[in-house]
Amino acid sequence: MWLALEHKHIAYELKTMSFSAGDLRKPEYLAINPRHKVPAIVDEGFALYESAAIVEYLDERYPGPKLFPGDVRQRALVRRMVQEACSTTVLPGIERWFAQT
């Protein structure tokens, strides 16, 4: 998500969350993401969580360099790669790393 914001040159305010301090369980964060996970965004009062949904939203909502190709088949391939990365590569590695800290 952070790379999507940078790629599209979207101004944002980064908020660091502390797992050990319980930031993800505080009521103000649960109002944004009831699943207690990161990332999440709030864009002009619209709260959204889940990385893939956020990236697609940013691509459609804001002008600038496109994140997804215009061709429907090429977009489908990109979405497949995103899902594969999240489910088999990136997410499991991140979860293992957090479990060790």
C-alpha cells in the first residue's frame, strides 16, 4: 500500500502502530479495522482495510501513474499475482516474523 501511495504521488500521513502497546485493539483503530490488522486507510472519512482492496481503491480514486493495466486480462493476471503473493509468500513470512518478536 505504501508503495502504491508513493507511485501515484498521493500525499499521506503515516501512522506507526505498536503491536506491543495494543494499538490495534484500541477502539479508535477498531472503528477503522475491526479485524485488528494493518494496513488500513482513512480517505476523507472512508475507512478501508485489506491491502489488495486498498491498492485497487487508490488506483481508481486518484489520478497519476496507473497501478493496474487497462486490459481486462492483464488486470486479471496482476490481481492473481497479488493474491498469490499475499497468500503464499509475503503474508506468511510477515506473520512468522511477527510471531518471533
